[in-house]
Amino acid sequence: MLRAMEFGAAGLRILDQTRLPSRTEYRVLKTPGAVAAAIRRLAIRGAPAIGVAAAYGLALAVGPEMTLGRARSRLAAAAALLKSARPTAVNLAWAVERVLAEPQVAAAQDSAALSQALVAIAAAMEGEDRAFGQSIARHGARLLSGVRGVLTHCNTGALATAGPGTALAVILELWRQGERPAVFADETRPLLQGARLTSFELGAAGIPHQLLVDGAAAWLLAQGGIEAVIVGADRICRNGDVANKIGTYGLALAANAHGVPFYVAAPSSTFDPELARGDLIPIEQRAEAEVLEVGGRRQAPAGARAWNPAFDVTPAALVTAYITERGIVRCRGGRLVWPEAETPAGEVLS
């Protein structure tokens, strides 16, 4: 399995995803600022992955030789910096707040103990995300068993998480279990995460697949044969609205028009009970150059401008089900209902 990151004595070692697939290049990040910069420029990306990276970024803020006051001051500054790196994916702020809220952080009596606690918490969160991905894959494979063809968007595999992934992990699990659905992946403009990263992961796993331009997805669904669309998520609101990579909303509309189930795979950390609905989600606007250029070479004429939202919002009404580590979540009457087998009486996120 590919690994997006690995923490060690030298710092946080990441696979620079801006270089894939032409170059497999690793970078070692030694400060919270370097982690935040890597998140902003998408060297490390994917909602679960940036959450785990931020947790390790907090650990990099504290050295065992600092005074405790200095260590706590640096930790607070790092938390603010990391939370601001990207606004849409809730996992980022969630991870930072979770680390700060851990009892070991408050209880540390010196910077050495605080440093040790931060590393241990981040490592536990990494292990948790890996386990979540494995569980999502199993639940999703049961739900999608028997489909003849599946379409996905953007990148949701090991490169986007600390484990096997979310939506792409479901597809990989289907193949691991001996099922052979035809696999299609949108290229995902403007930064081509589908073409560069999803195809890279599928190829590494030996799974045949076909890429298509984003604009061809609706026509592919019209041809028949695609029996499931599965995507990841960067934030899921209390009412089930989903923020995900730009292009997801159009894909959900097309799937709905052609009677194809539309699934969202995400860990519970991606659900935001504090946000009531999708129009309240902050949508990241990225640089115009990402649209005006391809591979660093300008494609649009001089003077052309670009509108470049990184994400869109898919209404809950278009989502068939949400695949989580705790099982299959449904939206009923504008409320997310968690599986009763996992939460007695069916916990409602509200």
C-alpha cells in the first residue's frame, strides 16, 4: 500500500503528490509552517490525510528542550496556522482541536512530556484512520457487491488518507475479494487528481481502468453499465449535504438523472455536526493559474480570467447512502441516521 506520510526523528516525511506520477519524490517537513505550506500547495492532500498531517505538525512545534511556557505558546501558534491552511475540509480543524483537547496535553508538566504526548496522539490518530479506511472498504464492498461498473471522481485512496483510503478503498476491496467491476475515473480538472493520482494507485494495484474527461461523465452514465458512483468527501453537514472536489455536484445530478446510486465514502471525522447545511460550508477559492495553465504552461489567451472553486456542494437528496467506518448511514427527513447495529436506537447526528 502506498503511504502518503511517515513520521520519524527527522520530521514528517511525505510523498509530494504534486510530482506524481512522473516523479516519486519525498520531502521531510520539520516545522508546523512547512506542514501548513505542504497542505496549501497540495503536496499532501485528502481530508483524512491533512488531518493526520496537521496532528504531526503540532508535534513538530514542541521541542523537549523548550521551557513549558514557550512550548505551549508555540503549540497555540502552530494550531492557528495549521487550521487556516485550507478552509473546506473539516478534518483539518477537527484534528487540531482533538489533539489540543487530549488530557495528556493539558497534564504535561514539562516540554519533554508535552512533546512525547503530541507524537503519541498523532500516531494514534494515524492508526485510527488506517483502521477506519479498512472498515469503510469492507462496508462499501458489501454494499456495492455485484455491480458491473463503477465511476469515481478525484482521488480517495491511500494518497488521500493515512490508510487504504475511502471511496477508492471500496473499489480496491471489491477487486481483492475477486469481483471485477469495470472501473472508470474522472480526470478531475483542473489539477488532474484522477488522472495523476487515482490512475497511479489503480495501476499500482494492477486494476484495469479507464480515464475520462469530467465532461464525459454524464454521457458515460447515459450509456448504461455504470451501476454505482462513489466519491469521497471533505465535509458532510448535519443535514447530509456534502462538500467534495469540484465536479462532484454535476456527477451526482447525472447519476440521479440516470437512476444510478450515488455513494459517499468518508470517516466519521468528516461529518460536521456544527454546520446545519451545505450553503454554510466555506468553499476554498484557489489560484486562477490552476485553470489558465496546464503543467505550468499557459493555455488561455492573455487577459483571460478564471473562476476556480476547489469544491462544490452536493445536496443530501442526491446521495443514496454514506459509507463510514461504523456502517452505512442514511439521510431521512433531513437528518443523518447512523446504523442501529453500531449505535443503539440509531444515533442521530444533530
